[in-house]
Amino acid sequence: MTKAWLRYTGQTLAYAAFVALLAFFATAPAYHPIDPDAAMLKLSFVHVGQRRVECRKMSPEEIARLPPNMRLILDCPRERLPVLIELELDGKLLLRRELAASGLSHDRASSIYQKFVVPPGRHLVTARLRDSARTEGFDYTRSTEVELRPRQNFVVDFRAEAGGFSFQ
């Protein structure tokens, strides 16, 4: 009886120590992802660029040479153009990057997730994106003036189907 009592007491103490340690690490070391006197600007999106080569209509002879299960009217190469993104804060360029299409055939979306620690206050945020074959200018541009508070997360997102950039 005494050995069992000691064993249960020891097991209870071990569990209590484990729970206390878990509770301490769940609450005590306060984690702050950014400085209390700074704000966070995040650029995050996934977007598919336009096709590198336009689809072309196949001739009846070309279609006839294909196996029956592969007979399509259009021949559309899979490769996509890279996406060029620029992000400015108060006229200062924070980011300019060309995002290659993902996938083995470069036919998937380009994606980015980038964070910038910025001072709080009033700022002009400008985002630009080019997803076409043009060599100058951008296909989408949007600017907004925002008042950032300390520890605020401000997100710049892109959705072509919604008209371009959104700021949240």
C-alpha cells in the first residue's frame, strides 16, 4: 500500500510540474512580432501571369494527325510570363521584384509574401503590377493614403478578378 501511494504521489507531482511548466511558457514570455513603436506592412498574393505565347487555332490537318482523345481546336502553350511587382511607401521604393511562374512547365501562379516594418503615422502606399508582355508601365496600379497605428498590420493584396490591389 505504501509503495503504491508513493508511486501515485510521484506521478501526480510530475504531472503538476509539467502542467505548471506548460502554463508558464504559454503566458510568461510575451511574444511581440514587431516593435511596440512600429507598424507592419505586408505584401501577399498569388497571381497567374498571362501566357508567354498566345493560343493559335490549329488547322484541320494538324487536328487530324492527333489521337482522337487529344483533338483540340486551339494549341495553347502552357508557359506563363513572370509577374513584376513594385511597392512604394511615401515615394520610396520598398520592393521591386520579378516573380517567375512556378511549376515544372512555368505554368503556375507567381506568389509573394513579404513583410516590412515601418514607422507609424500617415503614409502613401503605392502598389504596381505587370503581368503582361509589355516592356514599359504596369497593368495594375493603386495608391492609398493610410494612417498606421503602432503594432498595426496593413496588408496589400492583389486579386485580378476584383479589379486589382486591395488595401486592408
